[in-house]
Amino acid sequence: MMLYKTYQSYCHRLQHDMYFLTSNSRLNEQVVDKIILQLNRVYPQILTNAEAEKFRNPKALLHTRLSDLIKHLQKKGDRHCQEFYRALQINAEQLYNDLPSRKILKTTDSTEIDTDKETYMLNDRGPVFFLACFSVAAGFALFWYCCNSDTKVIGRARRILGFSPIIIGRHVRNICMLYLEDVSRN
């Protein structure tokens, strides 16, 4: 729980994520420019026009510009850092999800559902299992419908099966029709 309280403010989170964001060229030139432009256009402006031009200067190294931008936002306060995270999420969602502070928040919050595990748990059988279950259920329903001793039901079933060669195929329809005729004789 101590880690969760440490990273509660966006400024602390950004300080923790700074090395991750600036190392190994995780952010490219275009994404950094999009983030800066978004911070410049947010109402009220997070970055003024002059600040945005300073951080978009192509003559400076990307690592340096990004580090300066993060330090600048930390000095301005928590709201500015929060807007940086929002811009990062919009423009580089995969990187945003991989941030170290996000992983710490996910592991310390016990009420949050792990969607990856939940997806696996719901889809571990696959579509073939679904089709097999559906086929068995449809077969039982057809068998139940056809084995009823009421002659009205057999007549209706014969009519339905007679008009359904597309749905169940001609060979299956013929077998079902022969079975219905045999049942109606008994």
C-alpha cells in the first residue's frame, strides 16, 4: 500500500515514469509532437504557444526535449501532469498501458478486474466447443419435438422439415422425413 500512496499524485507518477518514457526511444518524434500540440490546445492551455514551440524544436535531441517537457510539467502542478497522461493515452495507448506507475496501480488495487485474465477465462474453450454444444442442444430439441406422441405435432414437423432443405440439408431432411413417417405409422 505504501507504493500506491507514493504515486497517487500525477507529478509523482510522472517522475517515476520519466526514465521509462525517455529511455530506448519509446516515443518517436511524431508522437511527442502530437502530445505537445494536444497540451497546447487543451482549454485552458497547459503549454503556451512559446513553450510548445520550445519543446517542438527539431534542432534539440528528442530525449532532451522530452525530459525538459516532463520537468516543466512537474513544476506547473498535478493538473498539467494529468493532462500529459491523458495526451499520452490518446496518442500512444500501448505505451501508456505499459507505464511502470500503471502496473503498480493495477497490482495494488484489489478491486480492479484483470481484463486479460477475465478474457481468457471466458474464451478458453473456443468456437468449436460452442458449435458442438449448440448442435447437441438443437439435436435434442428436434428429437423432443419429433418424438411427441401428438399427431398434430408430427404433421407440423413434417411441414417444417419439408420446407427446410437449405437449413439442414437434403440428406438430413430425407432421413428426418422417413423417421416422421415411421413414427406416424406406429
